[in-house]
Amino acid sequence: MIRFISFFILLFSVSLNLFSQSVNAVEQMNKGNYSEAASLFEKAVAGNTPEYTDLTNLAYCYIMMHDFIKAEATYERVMQHSKKDNIQHLYYGEVLRINGKFDKAKEQYGIYKTFFPNDFKADQRIRSCDSIPMWNKNKSKYSTGKFPAINSDNDEMFPWISDGVLYFSSNSRLLLEKNGVTNNYKDPQIFNIFSYTNNSVVLKKFPVKDSSSFSAYVPDYGKEIILTKKIKITPTGEELSPSEIFVDKIAFKPLSAPDGYIFSHPCLTNNGSRMYFVSDMPGGFGGTDIFYSDFDGNAWGIAVNAGEKINTPGDEMFPYVTANDSLMYFSSDGHPGYGNLDIFVSVMNNGKWSNPVNMKAPINSIGNDFSLIYKNYPWDGYLVSNRYPDSKGGNDIFSFSLEKPSIAEPIDTTKPFVYNADPNLLYAFFKTGSSEISAEYK
């Protein structure tokens, strides 16, 4: 009897210790201390009958640590657990796709589809698994580079070039302090606009009455566009309002647009008479869509969806239209890609946008890749990514460039010179200012 009681006390003590480890692990995970949390979860799942939530939390920590090999091994245990949720087939497929095991990933997506037949993600991910091997065989002629002069341990986002000056947003307190500014805000998502020129980062101040978080600054066609969120101080901390677009200090709102929806990611085209933007307003295909509105000289017109070739049931964001209004670059997690947000390009043809093309690696990665802009079209520019291991903080600004062609023979001035950036992207250049295009290129 005494031995039985001793064994029961020992068993209870072990269970209590495992429970305590799980509680501490969840606390560390919620704080973003994924390495510390993973160490605790590893101990909690060491036995033959681990708790289901401990396994799934451990897999999540490994993903946040970008240790996808351990994440895959953990998901193998998750799939054998008696309490397995069927959504885990999607997550397991994601990790397999990242690890390049495309056939196994497609298998998991297929199983997921049987349980969730109306979720577009299953078919979209299967198409990605078929596309990535082909993309990897046909390398693009782009390269990317880090930008240590402006990136911090925080988020640097939404680059924009105007008159040779690079503008971007950042929530780095260090960049603020270097500009002689301090604030007492606790919310890490309070952003400010900075400019970068001559190796100097300078805070751009806006004359506003209310305290605001500035997400983007887009000076173009003689207009100043800012994307803001008002900051409200509450007893529990700061509260950020939904984002608003201001054009020359006047709030942008398309005709008949409903209240209470997102209006974000502005981009001007057509000499400043058309605004492309992102919204979750009704009339879309799901998630956030890209819309546009035309300015008639007095007011903005109705919001027009950019179309089903651009927008999907997923999220489309960060539209950027080239100066000649012929190409749109945008980010999406709804078209087949490497994972998360990828950057795509679409061509304007007879007033409609074409089927978008994935910009492939190294423009895209398994992380979030977005907000591509040009500094010198089409040779170089900037994009934003949280790709691992290259990003210094959460989201960083990267430079990119397109390899310039070496031309051995003189270019025929009566024909455009066509350059294959990759099998899906063609650029045509004229040596002279002639508008004559031969029939073979029309």
C-alpha cells in the first residue's frame, strides 16, 4: 500500500511538472520567445503520450524559428495523434512544400481538400507544388541585396522613390532617437516616415493635429499621399484606428464607398488621375482586393475592382504601376507561389490586366515578399521581405537588380531589342526614340 501511494505521488509530481512546463512554454511563446518556448515544449512532449496542443505549439515555434526540418518531424507526430484536427493536413503540407517535398505536400493538400472542399487554398497550393520545380529550373536574371543602411531590428516597409530620394516607413525607436525624437508610445506598430539620401536617414515630419502612425508616404505627379492610422490613448494602452489615405491632406474615399472598410496601399497612375488601392470592401473576390478610382478634377469616382485575373479569394496587396501604366506589380497569397505573399506582375492589354506572372526567386521567397517599386525601370529597385535568414528584423527593405544584357552586335534601329528577363518576362527596348515597331513584335 505504501509503495502504491509513493508511485501515485511520483506520477502526480511528474504530471504537475509537465503541466507547469507547458504553461511556462505557452507564456514564452506568447511573448515571442520561441526558442525558450521550444525548449520547454520539447520536454513536455518527450513521452509517448504527449498533449496534442503541446505538439502543435512546438511545431509552431519551430516554424517561427525557421527550423522547418524539426517542424516537419513534429508534424509527423501530430498526424499520428488521436486528437488530430484535420486542418493540420494544410499546415503539414506547408512545411513539406517549404522543405521541397512537393509530392508529399500535394498528398497532404489533397487530404485537406476532402475535409474542406470549398477552401481554395488546397488547389492553389497544389498548383504551387507543380510550378515551383519548373521555376527553379528556369532561373530569372534578377538578384537581390541587403540594405543595412536603413534596416533595423524592427520593421522597415513601403519604400517609395521620388526625385532620387527613397522614402520608407519604420517602427524603429532607434531611428527616431537618432533624429532627436522620443515618444512614450508602447504599441510597437507606431510607424513614422523617413527619407534616405546621401547615406543619411532623416525623419519626415507632418503637420497634423492628431497623433498618428504613418504607414506610407507616396509623393507622385505633384501630389502628396500619406497613409495614416490615428492613435487614441485608452486606459489599456494605445488604440490604432483603421488606415486612411490622404491626398494633399484631403481624405481619399471613392464615390459610394461604404464606411468601416480598409482603404490602404495607395498608388497613383494616369498622371495622377487614377488611384489604385487595397480594400476589403464588398464587391471583391475575398480577403483584400485591388481596386481603382478615377479623379475627374473635383472628386474621386466609384471604386472599380481590378478584375478576377488580379484578385483571388486570398489577399492581394501593394499595387505598383509603372510610369507608363503598362505593368502592375502586386503581392498575393492567392496565386500559386513559394509561400505566404509573393510578388507578381501583370500587363495592361486593351484596358484589362493579363494573367499575372510570378516573379520567381530571388524576388520571391518562402517568406512574405511585397511592396516592389522601381528606382530605375527596369534595372533596379526595392522590395520588402521577411525572408530568412537575410532579414535583420521582422520586415526589411531589399534592393533588387536585373542583369543587363551584353550586346555583341549593333542593334537594328528599326526593330526593338527584346530581352528575356526570364521565360515569362520580356522587355522590349528601342535604341532610338522611334515609334516604328516591326510586325513581328506587334
